[in-house]
Amino acid sequence: MPKSAKVGRMTDLRNELGPLAGLVGTWRGDKGQDKAPSDKRGTQDNVYREEIVFEQLGPIQNHEQNLHVLRYSTKAWRLGEPGTFHEELGYWSWEPTTQEVLRCFLIPRGISLIAGGKAERDATGFKLMAQRGSCTFGICVNPFLDREFQIVSYEMTLKILSPDSFAYAQDTVLQLPGRKDLFHHTDTNTLFRVS
């Protein structure tokens, strides 16, 4: 594709998807860092590789609300292991009128989450948050997870570094049984465009 066509397409995406425009495509990164509770409720540190695919879906009209949407899927593998240890399916949306970014996703272990934050059309980064008990940006889990790994809050920061790379950091704050302190389950990675 000629350079001028690429620039034109990016301008079109920016008009349609705002701060999500730079995410359209397939991305991979193999330097992920995961700090998670171990089976014995200590801490385990994992290095992982990941693939994320973002596809433009919208816009979607919801009465007066006009959402510009990406469908996405994520798969992550611990380095040296053949099977995935984490998967997600969901949607990222941007609403121009309110300048809200929404991330709605499902994890097969029994987690459903909607996180949100503000971002202007030309933003190259944003923060999304969700809280236990919120009916708007909230968290829903299965009974086992609520008992053993109760999610108190979730926060994600995303930064587009260049047209071909982005980084994220997320902190899932957990209340584990028998502990007074909160556990910060963190994940970070930098991903690079492959298409």
C-alpha cells in the first residue's frame, strides 16, 4: 500500500475509533511479566508471550449513544510451555460524545469485567478502571474466585509507543482469605505489530 494510502487510512480510523485507532491489527510480545498468587497463596513470577488481535466492528448505535468498537481476543503462554495459561474475548469501545473508553471482556475461568476511563480522540494513552460492586465499571466472578481470590479493583494503563508498538500495565487487586494486606496481581507487556 502506498504511504499516502496508509496515512489516509490511519486518519479515517482516528476519526472512527479515536484513541483506539492505533490498535487495529495483530500484535505479539514475548517479554510479558506476570506476578500472581501461587497455589499455596505465595507469589509466583511468570514470563509470558502473548498475541492480541483487534478488529474494527463498529460503529454501533445504542439509541443516542454512538460507540466505535474493536472486537479483540488475547492468548498468553508461559515461556517454554505449549498451552495457553490465559485467554480473553471482548470489546474495546470509544464514545466521542463523552470521550469514554470501555473495555468489556470475559475470561474462561469465570470472570466478566467492564473497565472504563476518559480519552480524547488523539490520545496515545489512557487508564481504565473497574471496582467491585460497581454497576457501571464493575467486576463479576464465579463463586470460587469470589471466595479464594476476591477482586477488589482493576486498573489498566495503555500507551501507544509508535505505529508498530504499544505497552500496557495492569493491576488486579485481590483480597485473599486469611490475609489483611491486599495482593497486587500485576501484568505488563510490550507488543509489536505483525499485521
